[in-house]
Amino acid sequence: MAWSERDKLLADLSAYLDGELDPRRAGAVEELLSRSEEARRTLAELRTVSEGLRKLPRAAAPAELAPAVRREVERRLLFDDRSPRRRVMLTIVARITASAAVIVACVAAGWLAIGRTGRPVPSAGIAERPAPPTVSEAERAAEREGLARGEPLVGRGGIVQAEPSPAEAMALQADAIAKPLAAATEGAGARPSLGYAGGGEQDALDHPSADLRLAGRVARGLITSEEGVPSGTTLLDVESAEVDAAPIVLVTVAPHSANEYRLAQQTVALWYEHASASWSADECATSWSVSHEGSDGVLAQPLAATPPSQSSTDAANASHGRLPAAGAGEQVEAVVPAPRVGELLWQLEQHAPQQVRVTVSFQPQDWSRVQQALGTYFEQSDTTPTAQQHGLAVVQLGQPVAQPADGKLEHTRQPESPLSAEPAPSAAPDDQPALPWLGDARWADQPDRDAAEAKQSDTAAATAQPAPLLQRRAMRAPQPAQRTDGGGGASGALRAGEAGSDGAGEAARREAGGVAAQDHLRKDVSGKPRMREEENIAEAPALPADEPARAARDAFGELRAAVERLTAWWFDLASSAGAAQAADPTPIRVQVTLLPPAEPVPTSQPVQGQP
Amino acid sequence: MFVVAGREPAAVLRVQTNVGTAVNRSARDTLDDAELVRRAQRADGAAFAALVARYQERVFNVCSRMCRHQADALDLAQAAFVRAFEALPRFEARANFFTWLFRIVVNLALSQRRRGAVRREVSLEALDGEADRLRPSPERRWHDPARDVENRELGERLEAALASLDEEFRIAVVLKDIEELDYATIAEILDVPVGTVKSRIHRGRMLLREQLAAEGLLHGLV
């Protein structure tokens, strides 16, 4: 036997050991083994090595591997253009964009996430996301026309794939699923009542499926909102089913009013916002859709029947149902987590369309929490780069605040006035409070305290920095110089008490403030086009000026909806793990009362103090 | 949590998350790879999660042999699964998912090694203390109490010797002797001819044999 052949046979020893040789070759190896001691020894040692390797302990997969994979896959599902599912979903988005329900709900989510003024909501981690690509009106119009013809969205910002691909085919398949789903949904409407026994959402939360977990989170958000908004009652069911062999997940709620309906819808949007840390309409729509059945006379129009339009705010409102009539004296009551009290006041100051009174009720032992929330909220927000980016000035507590005897703190808010953009005056009227961070907060049980604090305020205003809240407004929404009265404007929006308390000048400021609010909204939205739907709102016609009562009702409805959205959102955060800023879920009751509307003032009336 | 009695809902809002799954965990466990892959290709996250659960032990075990450091192995295993998820639409149903997945693992390991992203350990001393990360699985536990200590030391040395092999030999030996795959499957995973697999396995074992023999440990393994 040649040396080379022997060497080859030796090289086949491992394969012989593993039983991987054909019979002829195996016979040759066995012949070698029968004659060669070296071959037998080598084979024995190879077997020893192989068996030793087989006996090595296996490395157990760390417990964090599967969750890490899941998180990464979910992240890519949500945000990565390369994800096959995202391509599917984004193609689906192109088809369901026609649903005004989705659009409006996402608008609400975006509104809450970034604030109409562009101020980020702390702790949500949303405002840090870059704005989506701006889409021109022409692009949108062309887009809608294309959608109407069934064309897929052409890539914008690299988000939507235009090429016909398996994703496109899957989208068509999803469409095929959606139709029988709609039919099944209609059939399910025969159920007269949907009692919710609880627990379904927890099962979904623990499920490995991202879809089911999302459903569970949505469900939990709805339940939380139920607890957070006492006036609401929502039936809920979490179930899974198969429609045409396609697995789906349904979260069913039964609101009893248009407002609850909208709240539930918005809560879904908010929950998805929270889940995906995204606020854009596209992101919202990629993972959920809504439909409704039944009608209470308000929700008479199917949501999907409302086509998207650049001036569709009215239609969208109609499809969602206007809130019940609300007038002066009506209240909306909310329970917010303690750390959010200051934020709620801030939001009210920014967005309340009419003068309101805010009453914060709390247990005596919670006073420190409330005080801390009110004070540190502004202080902290002013120290963050984001806050500085939005032009927030430093806010400091004006005066030490004593604990109210009855645990009730009232705060009256008046619509933002352009006059408030003025720098602080050298002196303030006697009736001004001394709490620039809180506005005209008054102790309900200590009317005499107002006068004492007002005097202190005079001293402080004469020597201290300009009222910080006013500076914030000034930097965000600068107003024309002619809209100043030159006197007492330092904290006009904050110190104003009941309507008409400041005479014609105050009324003029309020009137001008309404204009400013609209201008401010338009400017803010157009200046930072977060979402196309937001611009729809901006282009909505103003409420009729000759119907103040109706305007008040609508305005209060908006206010109430906003408060409900906020509370739902905050309790959502408070109930979710890892929401550091919502770690204290101590409930604080807040009542927002609509005050009588101001007397109409002719817009042509010259503003007092105008140069 | 709350009950509404005697009150008809005025309207029902149905919130449908997009395509999810209706099958429960136990039902998924009974599905074969092909069915799970088919569902995962339809963007069923639960099906893919089931695949992850099914193969995470084997994938991580291979990764640990390739990386030595647990953190690197974890990253590699995670990257492999994510890469598999991304590539699922291109996966052909007639292929074997496990083989395909292991091919991804190997390719990622090799590419990371080339980029120097994974630390390499060749020193026996450096591996002291690393063995704690290797927890014996029930089926692989060394049952002889009298030899546990000795076998553990031998196992550590064998691990170290294995880690010192060139990667092409090491992965072939790992797939054969630890994952117990046949040559054809290994060839498919490594995308090389069967003859190459045979050669690499033999050379890898011979190198291990030489290292252990030099330390006088060869006979202690049996």
C-alpha cells in the first residue's frame, strides 16, 4: 500500500468513526485498522475526543435572549423600513388612510404628544422623535387621488414602498381579510351586552405575540381610563378569532356616549403611541385600526365613510359626534396622578379655550406631592434642552406656599391673551396674586389671603424677573406690538379672575386672546407640521363669533375631551413599568369648571394702550 | 374590573390590532417548523417567537462555542434571530428552517470574527472561571459523582482546546460532535462540499487530540 493511500485512509478515520463512509471505503479503513496499531490508536483517541466533546455541558440560553429578540423584532416591525411586516403594514396604511377615524385619533395622539404649542409632554419620550417629512398639499392631493384609484403610496421619506412586492401581495391579502372581518363585526353587533369580567387583557399582556401584547396594552389603557375618568363606563372584551383562517385580535369596548367613544378611540391611539414611542399618524395606523357598530344617534355616520379632506374637521367632528351641550358652570372632573397636576394646569393654561376655574382636591398628606408637582414641573422643564429649544424661560416659585386648610386649591384660568406677551410691568395692580407659576391661585377658605399675597406680589413684581409663563408665551407665539395695552399686562392671563372683572380692557384682551389662540394654533402647526392631519385642524373654520353660547359648549367639550385624554394618558403611563416620571400614581382630583363667557367685544374697538 | 348591568351600549367600538394570532402557546408547540415558518412569513410574531423558543438553546450553544464570552454569544444569537426574521420572506418552504437558521448563525459568526467584533480566546488560563457560565443541561449532565471534579477540569480544558481551533475547524467539530449533525447537513450549513466537511472535522479532531495529548489529558476524557 502506498504511503499516500494510507494517509488518505487515516484521514478517513473520523468519517469512519461517524459512520459517514460508504461501505467500500469503510472496508478499506477496517482493513487498515486490522493491520495498523497506529491506526487503531488514532481511532481510539479520535473517539475519545469526540465523546469528550459530546459530554461537554451545553451552554443554556440566557433568559434574556428571547425577550431581547422579541424586542428587537418588534422595534423593527415598528420602525425599520427593511422589516417585511412594516412594508406590509405601511402598504395597508396607504389603504386605510381613508379612514377619518384613524386620522382624527392619531391627531389627538399627536396633539397630546407634542402639544399644540410644540411643547413636549415630559416623560413620554415622544417629542424627541424627529418630525416626519413635510408633505405639501399638492403631494397629499395627488396621494389621495392615487389612493382612490387603488394605487400604492409612492415612497415618501423612504417609508412606503412603491414597488410591487410580496408585501404588496400581503397587503392585498390583508384587504381580503378586512372585508370578511367587517362582515363578522357587523354580525357580532347582535350581542346586546358585553360584560367584561377582567383578566383577558392580562393574558394578552403576557402573550409572546407582539400583536396580542399590544392588544393587551390597549385594553389595559382603556380599563385605566375607565378608572381614571369616573364619568366613563366602558365595556371591554379581548378576544381572538380567525377570519378566513387569518388570526385576528379584537378589543371591544362599548362606550355609552359619543364622548366615551372618542375617548376610547383616542386612548387606543395614545396607547399605541406609548407602545411605539411614536406620534406620527403613519406609525399609529400601522398597528391598529378602528371600526364601530351601532349608533346612539350621534355616531350615525360610519367613521370610514368620512373621506379625508383638507378641511374635514367639521366632518370629522360630526363623525365622532359632538359632545353633549355644555355651558357655564359645567364641570369636568378628572383624577390625575400627583406628579401630573402641574402639567394639567399647564395644559389648561395653554389650551383651555375659555375661562375656567380649576379646583385641585387632595388629601392633606398629599399636599407635598401636589406642591412638588406644581413647582418642580416648571423648574425641571425649563432646565432641559428640549424646554430651552422651545423657548421656555426659567420659572421659579414666587412665594412659599402654605398648605391649605381644607386641602382644596383653586386656580382660575383665562384664555391666553396677546397682552400677556408683554414684559412685566414695573408695578402690578393690587388684585394680582403672587404665584406666577400658578396664576391667580386662591385659597378657597382664605379670601383674606389674596390681598396679603397680592401685596407681596406687587413687591416681587417690581423687583423680580418678568412673569415666566408670559415669557414662554411670548417666545412661542409673538404677537403684534399693537396688541398691547401697556399696563397690567404682566400676568394678564394669570391674574384675571372672573369674566369681566377687569372691565372693557380685559374683555378686549380676551377677545384678542381668542384671535391669538387661533393664530397661535395655525402658526404652531404650520411652523412644525408634525402630521398632515394636524394641519386639517388648523384649517378648520373658526367657530361662529355670533354664537358665543354654542362656542362655549364646543370649547368646553374640547376641554373636557382634552382633560380626559390627558388623564387617560397619564394613568396609562403611571400603570406601565418604566415610566419614571409617572412613578407616583397618587390620585389627585381635579375639577375644571367652565366660567361664564365674556361679553362680546367689537373687534374693531381699539385696544387700550395701543401706541 | 367593572360591570355594567342593565345598560345597553350605545355604540360599540371595536379595535382590531392587525394580524395577530389566535393560537395559544401549547398549540404552537405542536406545529412543525414549516407551519410556524409559514405563519411567521405572514407577519405572525407569535409564530416566530415559537421558532425562537424552539431553537434558542441550540443557537446559543453554538454561539457560545464560537464566541466564548457570553455577552458576545448573546449578541450573536440575537442578531442571528433578527437576521432570520428579516430574511424570512426569502426563505423557501422546501428548505429546512433549522439548517437555514444555523447557516445564518455561522455566517454571522464568521463575519463578526472577520471584523474583529468578537473577542477571541486562545489561552487556557483565560478560560479559568469562564466555565461557570456553562450550566449542564439535564440530558448532558455528567452523572458520575466521583469523577465530576475531574471531568469538569477536563471539560474546561477541552473547551479551551476547542476555542483555540481555527474557526473553520471549530465550527465543523461543534456542528458534528456537539450538535450531532450529519455531514450533509453541516455541508449545507457551511455551504461547502461534504468532502470539505469531512476534512475539517478530521483535522479539527486531530488538533484537539494533539493538544490534549500534549497535556497528558487525552485518556482522562474517557
